Amino acid sequence: MRIVWVLAQGPAAATDLNSEPAIEFDEEAEPDILDDDADEAGGGEDPDAVDPNDDVVVVAGDASAAASAKEKANNTVESEKSKRVDNDKRTTTPYMTKYERARVLGTRALQISGNAPVLIDVEGMTDPLQIAAKELQEKKIPLVVRRYLPDGYYEDWTCEELLT
């Protein structure tokens, strides 16, 4: 579905606009076929130029956001690894919060329900959440808690370190 804006020229067209809707909807199911000759480097046309014989199609989207996304070359694996805080320079408290505990238990219970190997003796338990809670109690959960800092850096803590 395309939204086509109707352009009017002159005073006679203004009366036509009052009798016709300003937006028309085309029922085309297939996109227009492009000419192979027009596929040159740069398109060969001025994108701001309007051909009076063509329909004017309104394109949605933020052009400035797309331009800034192309400019950012810092979004690489190397830059993300450089934002990690070393273990000896961590500043946050070495205690697991109730929110981190809930997230760790839920994540581990989901893994266990998906047939991940259990790291403790189950002793007849079938509930994945109870199994995850027992793994947490015995400090055998193989997960790492990542705490993001306000400046964009992050600290990694193992569950064993946070359960002192």
C-alpha cells in the first residue's frame, strides 16, 4: 500500500482538492519494476528534484538518526571489550540484589526446563525453579552477572562471588 499526496497547481485545482480526498490509496500488491539503466552509481538523478509526471511518495523515518548511525564506528567488538572493568578495579558492592537473584533464578530455571545439565543432586525434585534455587544455595550456578555503570562501562561478577 502506497500513500500518494495529490499536488495541486493554480486556483482551479484548489476547488478540485475540496471535492476529492487529499490522500489516495493504491491497491498495488507488487512493487514497481525498476529500469536497469537507472542503476548507476549515485542513481544519476537529483533526489530532491520532483518530476511532475511521477507520484510523490512520502518516506517515513528519521534521516538524521540513520546518518548518525553510519558515522559511529565505535560500535565494534573491540570497543565493547575495552569498556569492561577489571576485577581488581570493580566499585559496586559484592552482594547480589534481590533483582539479580530473581533474574539469575529465572534464567537458570529456563535453562533447566530446556534440558540443560543440572549441576547438583536433584533428589527427586522436578520443579526447575526449585532446582535453580538449590543450585544457587550451593553456589553452583554457571552464570555471570553483568552490572552496567552510568558511564557505559560494565563489571562482571560470578554468582559465587556475589553469594558470600
